Amino acid sequence: MSLQERDKKHLWHPLKQHQTHPESLAIVKANGCILTDENGNEYIDAISSWYTCMYGHCNDFITSKVYEQMQQLDQVMFSDFTHEPAVKLSEELIEILPKNQNRIFFNDNGSTAVEASIKMALQYYYNKGEKRATFIAFENGFHGDTFGAMGVSGLSVYNGPFEDLLIDVLRIPTPNGVNHQEILSLLENYISNYKIAGFIYEPLLQGAAGMKIHDAEGLNEILRFCKEHKILTIADEVMTGFGKTGKNFASDFMQTKPDIICLSKALTAGLLPMAITSCTEEIYNAFLSDEMSKGFFHCHTYSANPVACAAAIAGIELLKSDEIQQNIKEIIASHKQFNEQIKNHPKVKSTRQLGVVFALDLNTQTERYGGLRDKLLTFFMDRGVFLRPLGNTIYIQVPYVITKEELEKVYKTIEESLSIV
């Protein structure tokens, strides 16, 4: 019996309606940018397996560092102990994070990194004797699937059954270069009527919303407003972090830096699950007290797993290397050339690019998980390219190690797909 058939007996896959889509492709090998299925078919991973494997699958440098760590220390609880990989990773992260960040808190995944950030913001004010229970977030934002993260997200396709159970959130539109005064007026109204704990946002790029890009100057104005009114700012860099925007972090594009940053995905280069919530020293200090109850009682069993830390350290070393930085520049330039080639196609409504992320909207409407999306997904996979459209949006977020030939095949496949739209 094939893996695909065995899978259907017991497994429940995420983001999938098994009644209408019972099949899941069985992948048995991955190397570089190539995924290989159980029948020997190969696919270019043009979205880096949900933006994680940015240095390629099974990268020899990273796997060797992880193997070395596995021989030394595999797992130890992080509440009472520390270890070299965690300390080293904190040092490496603080070196590349925005300069106001100074404390590193470990989590398991992107959702839990956001969950911790929400709890930090709420308890920060609680410890100071203030009750603030409302958050501000962008329309159509996505921050994860745990309850707090889901609460600050704004995509009903994910939240529908739970919306009456979520935390209080006020929405604002993303800045588009001309509307930031309107947004600031809305914020003035909010702070007059609500006790705001924090503003959580995907900096410059809303991933699940369809790779929507917003204005850096406008976002900076929003962040400055929040700072002036003592609203904590939380940058969800789970997707945008580690070079994808052309800088180490999307927050590097703004002068005003966030108080808290959420990291995951490319943090461990796609090798192992781990996440981090970083914060300023000011936030950390608000939890210091002779009262035990003012400590941050949030913990994950595998917090700061030494093996995952080793993967993250190796990934940061690669990110800082001349080779990867040059590759990022070449991908950015290549996307710009492709944009010139595709932007005026009659089937293309609009295009956009931020760093190594390129997206186009088709000149047609479809549901996020509708028939056209399924048709395109099949078209891409039949031609050996793994792209995962979001409704009428086709996007690319390739590993930094992709070859020119592989990238050209991705472009060609997208261009050919327009014939079936």
C-alpha cells in the first residue's frame, strides 16, 4: 500500500477539507529546492515549505551542526537550567535584531510566539497596576491559530466558529501611502474610548492575506503614535524575518522599532520547530519583583531545545554569509525582471514585490480555497513546481539557494498557468 493510501487511514491534515480533498501527496525526500514524492517525481519548492527552508532542504552545514549538538545535549528543561546553544543563540539574535531588543523568550511555533507576546503586553500593564484588555490590529491580519493569536487575527475563514470567544480587538486599515492621517484619527478615537494594551502587526507584508504590502512611512507614523500614547507595539515577524524582505527584519525599514518581536519559521531553517518572542529591557523589568506572581508564568516543555537552537545558530551564520546575501540580491533582481515581463499580461490585475517575495493578483475573483485555486495548484504540481495560490493571488518565496534554472522554471510555469485562468 502506498504512503498516500496509508495516510488516509488515520491522519487529519491542517487547512484541508478531507471530504472534498482526501488525497495528500507523499514526500519521501528533500534536498536544496527539490521535493521528491514516493513515485520519484520532483517539485521545486517555490514557497520554501511555508517560508521556513530558506537555506534549502537538508542543508549540509545546518544538519552537520545539529548532528554535533545531538551528540552533546539533546533536551533539558529550561526553567531551572541553561545551556550553551541557548546562550549563543541569544547573543547571535541580539546582534541582528533591532537595537532596542534585549531579552529572548523561547516558544514552540509562530502562534505560541504571538501568544506569549499578547500575554506579555497584558501582564506588563497588570504588573503596573493598570488593566488594559484591548488590542489594535490590522484588517485581514493573520497571527496564528491558538486562541490569543487567533483573536488578533482578522481572517474569518480561520476564525469563524470561534469569533464570539476571542479577545477584544479594534481594527485599522493598513497604511497605503495616503491614508495614514485617517488611521491616526481612528487611533485617537480608540484611545479616547478604550484601554489599549498593544498594537500587533505584520510589518510591511501581510502573508495569509495574500502577500499584501503596505507603506513603511505610514506604518512608522502608526508606531510613533503608539509609542507616544504608551501602547506596546508587537511586530509579528514570523513570516517576514531573516532576510525575506531584503533586510534581516521588516522592522529594519522603520525608524520606530517595536517593543516586542515574534519569530519562527526561518528561525531554525525549517529543520526543527522553535519560536522566540523578543522584547526590550523595559518590558522585562516590569516582571521583576519580590512577588512570585509578577513573574511571567508561560512555559513550553521544549523551550530552548538545544538541538533546535543549534539549527538556528547555523541558520543565522548562513544568513550573514556573503554567499547568501549575494543570492538574496540576485533573487530580488530576478523578480524585478520577471515583474516587467508579466505585469502587463491581460490576465494579471496587479503585481508587487518586497525582497524575495513576489506576488501577482489574477484578473478574476475566486474563493481562497475555491475551484480556480485547486486548478492552478494541480497545474503547477503537474509541471514540477510547488506553488500554493491564495485565492486569486499567486506568490513566490523561494529558498535563497535556488539556481537560476530552477527560478526560471518557476517563472515560466506561472506564465503558462495564465492560459487556464
